[in-house]
Amino acid sequence: MTIPAPLSRPARSTARRLHGLWEASPLTYLTLLVAVVLSVAPIYWMFVVATRTNDVVANVPPPVVPGGHLGSNLNRLFDNPDAYFAKGLLNSFVVASCVTVSTVFFASLAGFAFAKLRFRGRNALLLTIVATMMIPVQMGIIPLYMIMVRLGWQNHLQSVIVPFLVTGFGVFMMRQYAAQAVPDELIEAARVDGCTTFGVYWRVVLPALRPAAGVLGLFTFMQTWNDFMWPLAVLNPENPTVQLSINNLANGHFNDYTLMFAGTTVAVLPLLLVFVAFGRQIIGGIMEGAVKA
């Protein structure tokens, strides 16, 4: 039996690239470590301040070890009569969940139609949707507020849900992904099996769009959860979202920073949970795109 000769260094490098085995240099690890530290440090410092008292907020150097006042700060947060923090959390969860589910459903449905169905005016409608993305949100606040007043929805949650049930960005994103991820042969096979158009979407297209839907759902939830300007315009302080509740904590004569940071810490937790829930879909979509490429 003959023993194969060892590969030369260029040949080994080529073999590693063919098998996807890239060697990371120490500089790569150092860069990633610095990026992680810069990303996590503000969140960690926010948590540290939330566990402390106000007399250490302005200390130089700042505290880096959590204190023992987190429980008392949370009690003061939820008992604050001006913040309505528990109601703000509930309102934000309802609004963000409704907007996220609706956006993913309608955007994926419209994206499938624009990518795979043939109908008159398809390109003109898609161009109109893309054009809406170029209009600043601030330009539509006044007319949208007038519509909410006419409908009697001022200070009701539907005023921050209904206007954002679908977005032009979501439709365009799902259309681009559907055009590449869903083969026409798969749709034709489903039609031969007797599927209706909605059946094709539900059984064939939507599972193929799951990675993009996960990304869109995460972005939509984060954007809706963090939205401040529009809820400030249509909701009053007694029926706030969580961002308005945190803002109400800073409206007093004395800024209680530990209270504000405790509220911010609680408000960040749902975003982290959503990221963990959608993270697998996002990573799966990235890996699937890398394999296809």
C-alpha cells in the first residue's frame, strides 16, 4: 500500500478553503473581543447602576461591581405613581406582538405575490411600496394624528398598532428573499397537487421564508418596542408604553438615575428574550445564505 505524500503549504491552504476551515488569526480574536466588550459594557454598567444608590452614579471611576439595592429599586419603580410602569410593559408587549405578527404575515404574503405571481400592475405597485420607504416618518405624523382624532382612537392602543400593521421595508425584504429562496418548480408541483394560492403560500412558501421572517420579526419587535415619538403624540401618561413610562421617571425636579436605570434594565429584558427566540432562525438564515453562495 502506497502512502500519499504530504500536501505542501499552498495545497493545505487550498484544502482548508475548500472544506470551509479558515484559520482565524490572533488579530481576529482580539478584534472580536474588543467588539464584544464595547457592546456589552453599556448594558452591564446600566445593570450595575440599577443595583446601586444615587450617591455612586457620578463616581470616578464608575462602579463595576453590582450592589445590593436591585430589589428596593424595582419596588420603587413599580410603585412609582407617575410612571405606570407595569401598565407600560403590558401595553408595549401587546403593541409590539401585534405589530410583529401582522407585519411578518402580511409582508411575507405580499412578498410571495410580488415575487411569484403574475398580475397586472405588479411592478408599479412594487415601485410605489419602495417609494414609501423614502418618505420620512416625521412628515406623516400630523396627518396621521388627525386621522386618529377623527376615528376617536386617541389614547387607545389601536392608534399605535393599526398604522404599522405592515411596512414597505418588510414587503420589499420578503419579496427579495422569496424570489431567491422559493423555486418556481416547487410552486408548480404544489399546484399540481391541488393547492390553492393561499395553500401554496402557507404550506410551501412560508416555511421557506422562515429565516427572513425571523429577521424581520426581530427588527419589527425591536423597533416597535423602542418607539417613542408616535406613542408620545397619541397616548397620555396614564396609558403609556414602556418608553413613555421611563420618560415619565425623568420628569420630576430630581432625576433618580437608579430608578431610571432599573426601568431601562427591565425594558431591555424582553428584547433579549426575543433575540434568543429568533436567534436560531437568524443564524440559520445566515448559514443557509452562505451555503447557497
